[in-house]
Amino acid sequence: MPNFASSPPRRYAIPRKRSKRSFCLSCESRETVDTLVAKALAAGGSTYDKPEDFGFMYTHSFVDLDGHGWGLFHLTETSPSQ
């Protein structure tokens, strides 16, 4: 998952102060993750990585027009161990 240390080397457009926001959203499915990223890119956002599948978690992210990062993820349901 993206974090502040691995954020892309770019300027962030900050309306009033110099601070960067990063948001993380849990999604109902992998398809929801992909759909939301596609909508963000179609609206003018950008991405700096590719989707990642860790088996138990699927992630992708985008940067919105204000320069804020959005990490989207879907956790795979697993049955409890016995």
C-alpha cells in the first residue's frame, strides 16, 4: 500500500496549507476497486502504481485533482481456522 515515505515525487496542490492528505477506502469487491479507480482517472485523476493482489487483499490507488492520495482495497473473506 502506498504510504508517505513511498509517495510519488510530485507537487501536491494544497488549497491553503502545505500538508498532504492520504485516504484509504475499503471496497466490497475487486471490481469496485477497479471501477472507482477507472472513474477517478476518467475525471482527470492520475495513478502512479498498478493494482496489487496479495491473495488476502487487492489494492489500487489514485491521486485526485487536489493532489490527495486515495488507496482503495478489498479484503478477501477467509473462513476462521479451526
